[in-house]
Amino acid sequence: MLPSAETEAAECEDAELRCRVAVEELSPGGQPRKRQALRAAQLSLGRNERRELMLRLQAPGPAGRPRCFPLRAARLFTRFAAAGRSALRLAADRAPGPGAGTVQLLLSDCPPDRLRRFLRTLRLKLLAAPGPGPAPARAQLLGPRPRDFITVSPVQPEELRRAAATRVPPEKVPPPKKARAGAEHSKEALRWPLPVKKLSLPSTKPQLSEEQAAVLNVVLKGQSVFFTGSAGTGKSYLLKRILGSLPPTGTVATASTGVAACHIGGTTLHAFAGIGSGRAPLAQCVALAQRPGVQQGWLNCQRLVIDEISMVEADLFDKLEAVARAVRRQDKPFGGIQLIICGDFLQLPPVTKGSQPPQFCFQAKSWKRCVPVTLELTQVWRQADQAFISLLQAVRLGRCTDEMTRQLQATATHKVGWDGIVATRLCTHQDDVAVTNQKRLQKLPGEVHSFEATDSDPEQARTLDAQCPASRLLQLKLGAQVMLLKNLAVSRGLVNGARGVVVGFEEGKGLPQVRFLCGVTEVIRADRWTVQVTGGQLISRQQLPLQLAWAISIHKSQGMSLDCVEISLGRVFASGQAYVALSRARSLQGLRVLDFNPTVVCCDPQVLRFYAALRRDRGLRLESPDDEEHGPEPLSSALKRRQRGSPHPPAPT
């Protein structure tokens, strides 16, 4: 099937990149002797009239004369591509000779995903179809200056096959020799190898659904947006794609909780705002935000991402909006900052003290003014069984029929887990998690293997404990039930939340060998988490991406997909908590509910009214089985019913 015009256009975009560029002319010894900084430039991959692969650099404005560089001798440096930075070392755009030199392009502030795709296209074109070699010096001097430049075509399947066949194994890439002056230096430049060892780029371009692409398009147009959706609709995945499509400079990624912030490589909303808990009077919050380090963060911010918005209180949102206008001295909504907000108000609500009802973020006075666009993701990716998806959607809306009750109570007899891997128990309280994991570890025979984290700043250990999913000290034994905390190899099933069991320890370093439910046995090595703290400082923790998995809390399970899970809902204390727990399971067969009672299925009526209004006003779809038979039930009524011992909600009037 031939690719559509839209697909071809999207793939052609992979041959272009807009970013900051510093052009350095290097001496024969490799030292910069001339430097030009371009705050905005466009790089394009193309071919000249001789079909040579070329890179064109175009600066904005009428004075920006384009420069073209031959790419046959290119070297790529991609270690920091994930942060939107890279470097290309190229032959100079003039005829070779005794005076010929080398040019280095330092790329920065690139949208990371665009940069990866651009470098992948460059790599594949170089490996598969670099074009003819350079013309002899005499022909270049006597001939006309090349003028034609045609953008390269999208990468073809044949080029992928040829590139795979010609790729040099990393261990066989010869090191570049020291540069020499004159003609010898020019000839040496043409033999530079393509360093594939550090070029770990995605082999394919991940696709977005229509719904996800619509959200991304709104973001790239510069509009503020709130996107929502039920559990498993790819909100976290889309948020990471959005962050990968935006320039790092001016983009601040935050979340309402430390763990959620760490997942997207950001900081907590409170840490960015610099206003403490936010409970102080507005004037005091503004004064706190005007401290030098904090104020600069507000002034530099052009795009603010907020994940897990359901746990942000309305009063805090209003204060942040007022602080943004005051600190930035702009009367536009949120001080002119573009907001990219994500979450599901039908999941975990804001934490409140005592019996005070939660005030959700959408109830803030400034919400409608700050968030003009709302979009919903409806396609569920986590579960494949449509019947189970329908059941979860009903639970999300606080509805539970007799048939659903029977199905969920029947899961108590399910034998979930196999091959030595037992079900993970989801608990409502963190204390239960710690006690369960410690007791089960102590019961195992054998030696304890301890793994201590390495923190970049030991004085910030408490901050890392709160925001990083990896613990400061991890203790394991043979037979310990564990869970992955990072995506290591998605194609092999080694994803965040993957369940496994420790089957051995590597000789020498003592690293754990883990057999996962997906059938893969892997030696787990240390990984790194980076957290941003107040003032923009980055701190990191290096630790094994594992945690004990006999039990985890419902709060910390958000965003995870679990193959085998055991749930105790006897101590549910918040609306949406039962739904969050049940929706972690990939299938009904991998779920065991120990003490299901339909009274735990409840959601806040304020949230239901909010989503109903969105459905009416913006055409959002919010579907569930038996919508007309059973109305929503507020949490307070459900809890009172539980105290009276009534198992079912009252019949609708």
C-alpha cells in the first residue's frame, strides 16, 4: 500500500530541524578558531545536482545566506540527544585543499523527538545511500558553484535493509586518528567513521492515535489545553511525546506528586512555584515567588506542564495563576504561560484534612479563563477485553450492577501469577505496603543482598526519597518478588510495572537476575533518575530500577499496568480509589479482589457534573453500561451505607 500524502509529509519533516546552532570552524588541531551563534536556524537534509548528500544551514532573515555542507565525512555526537542537544562535525563548505578545515555544528534547544528522528534519517541515509564521492578538486574549482538542493525523500524500506547490512558493529569502529594539517588532514576527514556505538536512536517512528495527535497539534499551536481520559488511554505516553516535541528551553514539566514528576523527568508543582504549601495568603506567596532563584524560573517559563491535575486543589490553582501574573507582570491568564494539563478527575482527588470535601481544580475561579481547550482520550490501550473495559468504565462513573458485583467477587478464587511469580497486592495505605514487603522478605531463606543508591547530592536525599521511585536502600534475596520501575526494553516486555522474581545473583558485581512474566530473564543494572528542585537545580539518584512487589500502594501504582494483581479494598477512603486499583490490571483473569463490596464503588458528584457539562458543551464522550439504570452515587452516601451494612445502592427514584 502506498503511503498517504499526510504520512509522506510527516516523514519529510524528519529531514528538517529548527533549533539553536553554534557554527565553529576548527583548526587542524581540533580547536575552535571562529564561532557564530544562531539563536534560530533551520537544518535540512538534501542532495545537490550530483546526488551528494548535503546538509543545508539556513539562518532567518534576508541576510542569512544558506550554507551547504557535504555529509559523507560527517561525525555525529548524540550522547545528549534526549536533552535536545547534539553535535555534527563536518567538512567545510569549500573546495578541499591546503586551507580546508572542519566545521562543527553545535545543536541545542531542539525538541528531543524531532532531533532523534532527524539524526535517524541522517544516519540511515549515510549508511544506505550516501551518494557519489566528492568531485576532484580541479573539477570543483573550474565548475559552477552548486546551486541545486533537493530535500531528501522519506526513508524507504530498501534503505533500511541496506543500512542494516552495512552497519559497522560498535566494537569494530576504528578510533579517529589525530588531525593533521594541510591536504593530509582533508583526506583524513573523508575517512571519518560513523560512530554507531553512542547512537542509540529508535528504529521506528512511534505513531499516535487520532485523538493523541489532535492533542499534540493543539499544543504545538501554542494553545493551553487540558486533556483527560480514563485509565489506560495513553495519557502518560502522550505527555512524554508532547515533552519530546517541545524545545527544552522555556518548557517546565511538573506534576502534583513527586513520583509522577519523576516519571516525566520534571519536578513537583510546589517546587517549581516556590510558594511552599501554598496555604499562605496571596501576598506572602507572591513574595516567596519573587525570590531571585524562583522568580527567574517563572520568568523563563513559556510552557508549563502539569500532570496528575486531579490532586491539585482549586485554591492552589487560583493562587498559582495570580502569582504568575504578579511575578511576570502580565495580566494575561497565568501570566501568558501556555498550560499543558493532564489528568483524570475521576481518579484520585486532592488530599484534604478531616471531613472537608475536596475542591477540584476545575472549580477554580481562573480555570475556564486559563484552559480554553479540553480534549478527551477514549481509546483504551491497557486492556484488550471489551467486556472488562466496559466494567471499568462503569466503575469509573460510580456504577456497579449486580452482574458486575458477581464478576468482581468471583475473582477472589482466581489463581493469578505463575512461574514463581505471585500477585502484587495493592494497598490503600503506605504503612501496609512497608510491613507486607518486609515480612515477606524476612520469611525467605538465604543471604540478603543490599544495594545502596548513589545520590548526586547526599544533602538532598530526602527530596529524592519523596520524588524518586527508587529507594535509597534496596534489599533482595533469592526468590524476592520485584517490579521494574523503568522501561528498559518495551519490545521485550521489560516495561515500568513488569513483574518478576529474583532467580540469582551475577558473580562478581552481585547484580540480580530477574525472571519476568513476559518470559525474559535479565540481569538488572543500575539506572539513573533525574529530579529538578527549586531554582532549576538538577539532582539525580543512581539505583537498580527495582522495588519489592509483594505489595505497593494504590497512589504509587498510578500509570502502571500490572499482569497479576491482588486487591484489598476494605480500607478505601477516597472517591475513585477503587477504580484506580481495579484499572491497573491488564485483564480480569489477572485480577484477584479479596473483599469486594459494591459500596466502595463511588465517585464525587461534582466531578460527574463537570464531565457531563464537558460532554454537552464540547462533544466529549463519556459512555458507560447502564447509564440510565443507575445514577451516580456520592462517596458520603456510600460510606454511610457501608456503616449501616447495606450492600447495594438505593434504587433510583
